[in-house]
Amino acid sequence: MVNTILEIMYVLCGLVCLATAYYSYVDTELKTRYGTVAFWVLLAFTFVAGPHVPPAIIGAVVVLMGVLTATKQVNIASLMNSTDAFREEHSLKLGNQLFIPALTIAVVAFIVGQFTDLGGLVGLGFGAIIATIIAMVMTKASVKYIPYDGSRLLQQVGAVAILPQLLAALGALFAAAGVGQVIAEGISGILPQGNILAGVIAYCVGMALFTMIMGNAFAAFAVITAGIGIPFVYSQGANPWIAGALALTAGYCGTLMTPMAANFNIVPAAILETKNRNRVIISQVPVAIAMLIVHIILMYFWAF
Amino acid sequence: MIRLIGVLIVIAGFALRLDTIGVVLVAGIVTGLVGGLSVGEILTTLGTAFTTNRYMTLFLITLPVIGILERYGLREVAARAIRSIKAATAGRVMTIYMIVRELAAAFSLRLGGHVQFIRPLVYPMALGAAEVNFEEVDEETKELIKGHSAAAENYGNFFGQNVFIAAGGVLLIVGTLAELGVEVTAEQVSLASIPIAVIAFVATLIQNMLFDRKLAKRLAAKQAQAEN
């Protein structure tokens, strides 16, 4: 039941991808439009056909999508938001009720996740559908804006929308190749066996450091959880959802301290025209270090 | 040791700002090859994991409604609400923005942004509050207000987002742990993210209170100097 509903929702996601492919196709100004169209059609294919074809085919499709982005064939088609004047006028007319559909998504997702057996994901889908209906009634927008604005936002997110999914797949490959064991063996030489506090510190600090080097906490989570988290924290009896939640935000403490996370730290400094390009990082370092220490304490006392 | 080459590729590729998706795929394929998997096995592992983790990209389904709301001025309404905040000091402006941003993130509303909110709204409001209090605000103080304003956006965004049940981070945790044989649910992870969200707010509050105090001291000293 849940799986059937989810499959229907994945088809809807596929439709958003196909709409994006369509609007890329009609954008004759876009130099790489065939590559862009191909990327979104392939992504739609993985959404819809995923469970119905041999997994190796999906794997090959994903590799093909990687070739398209690596060769810079996937770019943003020009989809326009409404004019400033239009937004100003309607925001005055509709006022705070514009928040209602936006909040509906989260509230429905929470209620369905908390009080039914369907789970938060089905809730997210129901929330999105109900919110769309409310928004259409409220704004009386033309139906064509459902695919149009969905594509517009998906183009803004871009190809990296699939990054979390891809990193999970990377984690699966790391696991199959035994990468976690190698890191764990290397670290077990340094870390005292069976010491929970040492494991917790290594996991939290490892997340922050790896995130600082890579500029991306999601990527660090896959690597560090396999290498340090599993052998030194989870296997010692940690509550997995508490340790998992804390590990990722420990990584975010690293994000606050690295110029590698340029879009969060360096670009804002440029936008604000600061004299020191690391100004935002300098402001964040004291809070980031304090928060990292809090993460270690919380994981040690709360997850065990 | 050679099996760690994938980790090395990810680090080097991200550090060199190469195409993210390409880097991750190359790292995965190379790791699989040195780990003794055949090409077929690599593609199968990749495809299976990509399909079972489709839920991480389920947020696509929310994009049309958010796009339509933006078309009808969602950001403008939010900007107006923030502009109506009456806060007496620079630090308080930034703290209030942080909590608004954090709550929005917890409700999966992407209503923040350095371009959309910090530059046009929060920084001018914080600077304005400082100017009302101290008349003259020197360049160095402006620089500090800029840094703290931008930080408020990041604090709220980072530490609030995982409270939402279907946040990218939450689903990544669920999916990655599942690939490693540890079962957790998105509900559990999002609930476990609440304490850090609260603590991050307290940390922001303290930093900005200390900042207000520092501003008062420094500018008072400067004014005393000018009068003598």
C-alpha cells in the first residue's frame, strides 16, 4: 500500500523532470539544450522505471547522466518568475495567507508521519498535493504554471538535486568494496578499543574535519559513518537515530568554518562587500566550535 | 589501503571544484574496481542504491506549489514581515532573523538566502539599529555587522532544516545508515534534530548579546575620546 502510493509519487516527480526537459527543449537560446533535455529525461526514467528494469540499466543511466554533467552539457533554461510589480501587487492582496499552502506541506507531512502507518514520505507527497490545490484556488493561477514553476525551481536547484541519492549510492559501493573496514582498521590503531567517548569524539570531529576539507557535509557523512561511525559508535550500542542526526549537524559545524563551502561563506562575504573575504567564517568560528563541543557531549550522554 | 582511493578522489575532486556528480561517480566506480567488483556488479550496486534512495529526491513534488507561491509574492510577504520587526539593537535584529529562518527551515520553507534577505534586509536593519544607538558607526563595526548578519542565515538554515521530516539531510541519514545495515526512520531522525536546533538558537542569542555589549563599549569609548 505504502509502496504503491510512493511509486505514484515517484511518477509525479518524473513528470516534474519531464516538464523540465520540455521547457529546456523549447528554449532555443540554450546552447546545450539537447544535453540538458537528455539529463532530465534520464532522471525521469530512473524515477518511473527504477523498480521495473534490471538495476544495472539504472546504474548505466546514472553513469550517462554523470557524463552529461561532467562535460558541461546540463545548463539552465530561461524560465521567468513574474515581474516585480506583479509580485508586489499580489503579495499585498494575498498577504500572509500565502504562507498557508507553504505550511500545509510540513504540517500534513508531520501529521501523516506521526499518526498513521503511511510514514512521513507519503505525508510529504499528500502535503504537496493538498498545498498545490490550496495554492491554485487561492491565487487562481493558470494550471500551466504547475509544470512551469516546478521546472523553474528544479532548474534553479540544477543537476545537483540528485546528489543525496548519488552519495547514498556511493556509500553502497564503498560498503561493497569494504572501504569502511580499511578506515576502521587504520583508526583502530590510534583509537582505544571499546572506549565510547573516544569513538564519539572521533565521529563528531571527523565529520567536521572531513566537511571542512570537502566543503560538503553530505559527502562526509557517507565516508565517516562507514569508516568511524559504524565500528566505533553504532556497534558500541549507540541509539542510531540520535547518533546519526548529531553526526550530520556536527558536519555542519565544519561547514561554518571552511572557505570550501563557498556558497555559504565566501559568496555572502562578496555580496555584502566585506573587506576580509573570510569575514563570515571569522564570525562563525566561535559558535561552530562551541556547537561541535555540544555535539560531542550530547552524543555521549544522550545516544548511550 | 588502495581501497581508500575513492575517498581521495572525493576529497581532491571536491577541493578542486570539479563537477560534483562526475566526481562522485568516478570515485564510486574506481572504488568498486579496486575492491574487486566487476563492471556489471558496480552498475548493479549503483542502480539498486539509486532506485531504493529515490525518496531523497521526493522533494521535487513540492516544487510546483512553492514556485507558484513565489510567483504570487511569497518572498515579498516574508520580507515585509521581517521588515516590520522592531528591534532596538543590531544583535537583536540578527537573533530574531535567525529564529525566523530556523523555524522556516524546520517547516521546509526555503525562505532565506544571503542574496534575498541578508543583503537587502537584515544587514541594513542591523546597521540601522546600530546607527540609531551610536550615531556614528565606523567601518570596522560595519564589517563585523556584515559577518554576523551572514552568519545568522547559516545558523538558522543549517541547524533548523533537519527538524523537517523529509529534509535532504534527514533522508540522507536514513538512506546511508540503511546501506550500512542500520535501520532508522525519518520521524526518529527529525525528532532527534530538535535539541540541536534549540541549542543553536541559544548559541546565536549569546553571540549576538556579547556582540551588542562589545559594540556599546567600543563606541562609547570612541565617543568619550572624541569629546575630550
